[in-house]
Amino acid sequence: MQLTHYTSNFKKKKHPITLVCDNITNAPNIGSLFRIADAFGVEELIFCGTDISLGKRMTKTSRSTEKYVNYKIEESISDIINDLKSKNFFFIALEITENSEELSQFVLNTKQPIALILGHESFGVSESILEQMDYVVHINMYGNNSSMNVVQATSITLYELTKQLNR
């Protein structure tokens, strides 16, 4: 018999992860990020930028998870990074670079809370932000494309990070 939200025995749990989204503005992506943040028990979702859409298109995709996920909107990602650094966060950016580490090889070795930085849908994480990270990770790609949708990439990354946190 298939289980529902009400009949599954998943244990609710928060993980010490904050998602920091740099100018992610596509409403369906924002709604999906709420859903995935809820699914993985992320502590907070921070949207940085000026055109963050929280309207009807976002709520259609989020399926009410914006009511359960702690979130805020801030204009400046630099201010957010400085604030989280002052709170001793461990910074991981999700981006393909010359020096990024393949996610499947990455070993999370910290007791600090984690800030996972997600870049703009078209431009990724900026160089000035990448320079401030403790680690930059990427997902190995086997097809012709060199990137995937930010929500799918975030889902894969959160799966790996929470798996390691729960060991």
C-alpha cells in the first residue's frame, strides 16, 4: 500500500544547513527550492537579490512548504556571507570550476553549520563569492550538457550532505 504524508513514518529532523540563493528569480525554481528545503529539513532558505518572486506561480510549485521553511529575502549576498561568517558557518558553493571537487568524492568534515551557496540560473556563483568559500563542489556530468537545473543540482547535493550528516 502506498503511504501518504499522514501515514509515512519519516522522522522530522532539521539539519544545520542554510541555503543561500544568489539572484535565483525564476518562480517555479523558488517554489521547488522551498519543497526541497522542507524535504531535507534545511534550517533556513535565504534569497538574495531584488526580483525574488513569491507570487502565485511560486506557491503553485511550493505546495505550501513556504509556510514551514524558515526563509528571508535580503538584497546583498555579501551582507549574508559576512553575517554567516560571523556565526562560524562552513561555506560550500555548488559550481563547476577548475578547482571544484566532485560531490561524490567530497567528505564533509566539520561540526560547523553549513551554508550552501547556489548561483544564478544562467550565470552561476560569481567569482567574488567563490573566492570566499571553504569548498566548491560540482556534480559530475556524463551527457553533452555541462550543467543542470539549480533545483535538481541542489536536490542531489542536499541528499549527499544530509547522508553524511546522518552517519
